[in-house]
Amino acid sequence: MEENNELIKNTVEYTDDNIRHLDDMEHIRVRSGMYIGRLGDGQQNDDGIYVLLKEVMDNSIDEFKMGAGKKIEVTIEDDLRVSIRDYGRGIPQGKLIEAVSKLNTGGKYDSKAFKKSVGLNGVGIKAVNALSSRFEVASFRDGKVRRATFEKGQLLTDVTENTSEENGTYIFFEPDDTLFVGYKFQNQFVETLLRNYTYLNTGLTFIYNGQKILSRHGLEDLLKDNMTSDGLYEIVHLKGEDIEIAFTHTNQYGEEYYSFVNGQHTIQGGTHQAALREAIGRTIKEFYNKNFELSDIRSGVVGAITIKRK
């Protein structure tokens, strides 16, 4: 009986006061892992600061895919602060604040505005805003610019004025160093990210800290830039409406693949990569009508595949 009384005394109270409602920005800050995975300090290429960078970039890439803007300017100051300017259509100014601060708000729910998109639907840029100590957005459209600044997701200023600048969107963000403790952007990770974008979007040019990055031959350039030994024959490079592949054989041991879905680097592979491996092996085997093992046929293959899904 005494044990039961003691248990009742030690029971933690659970009342109405324990029920909390978090607004969109607060929820992202409290549960950042749900939105960007790990936080980190920038020493690993999957640390959170690169996810923030990618979320902004994906929106600019989507503008390029819709035929709006062929150049994106990226500047990183002191390995800490990021500015991105694209020359797309610009975020519709009447919904600018909602587009960068309200979850489940975005243009990618409308298939007319975006036929195919890389960015997340209504999530990505809000996470950048919430997890930054300072965030700025400007939308340039038809002689008007609307600018807004935020601090940790909270709106500070909102101004609309005339401008002579080209249409497009400008984003500045400085990750919150109370979350990303001791962070620094590593140049090699940023440059790899941008180069992958150009391989997947032939005709797109990045100006990264004054350096021009572009690809004229897509996945063929990816293989040439990453192969550690010469190919045994010219790279086979095939393109369809929603698929692109490139491959060759080298003298190296094993197989090496680069795969992407809707612009996302699928590091762990997937059914698209498995299908490419199977197709290379079976096509060569059937063409020569030889009883070769598929693993032997694929030995030394370096290949890449990208697919676009609606």
C-alpha cells in the first residue's frame, strides 16, 4: 500500500499546460532532423548546411527546367554566408512571404507552373529560412522588387519598390551557428554539387565565386571528369525524353555507377541503377551470343543514369 502511495506521489503531472502548438518555423527548428537530416559542421558532404544550399538551388534549377533563366550566380562569403541569384520568373510577389515561411505552400502543387520539379513541394526553402540566423529573399518581376528579411524564421522587414534589375529571385542565408556549431562550407563539396547540377542540366551555367561551371555534354562529361583511367572505347551516350545514360569499360577492377532521380543523387543506387547494370550485361551478351557471365561483362564498367519522374 505504501509503495502504491509513493508511486502516485512520484507520477509526473500531465495537464493542459503540457500541450504545445508549434508554428511552422518553430517546428522546423525544434525538429530539424525531420527536414534536413543531420546538422553537422560541414565536414561531411551530407551535413545539414549542404542540404540548405541544395534546397535553394533546387528552386533555381526548377526555373531553368521551365525555360526561365540559364545562369545562376552563387557566392559564399568566408565559408559562412550564401547568396544565390537566378534569372527565372521570380517568386510571385503577392505570395512571397507565404512561399518562404508557411509549410505546404508552393507553386509545385500546380502542374501548369512546374511540369517537372527537383525541389520539395512546399518544404525546402522554409527549412532554410527557419534554420538561418539571417535570411533574405527578393523577387524581381517586371520592374518591381519585393524584399523581405527574416531572423530564425521570424519576419523583420518587407518592402516593395521599383527596380531595373532582370526578373528572377535572390536568396541570402547564414546558417544559425547555435545549431550548426562551428560550421564552414567546404569548397570541394559545393563545387561537386554544382557540377552535378550542370551534368544533369546541359546549357545551365553557374557562376560560383566568379568561376564559371557548365557542361556541354551532360553525363558524358560526368564520366570523363570522374574516370580514373581511360575508357576502352568511346563513351556510349544515349538520351530519351525522361532518361539519359552513359557508360564505357575501363581496365579498372569492379563497377562504378553514378545515378540520379529528378536531379537527386541516389548514392545508394536503386531500381534505375540495377536496371542499367542488367541492361548493359544482357545487351552485350545477347549481341555477341556468347555464354559470358554477366558479372564478367560488367567488370570495369563506369556508367551513369538519370531519370525524371512525374
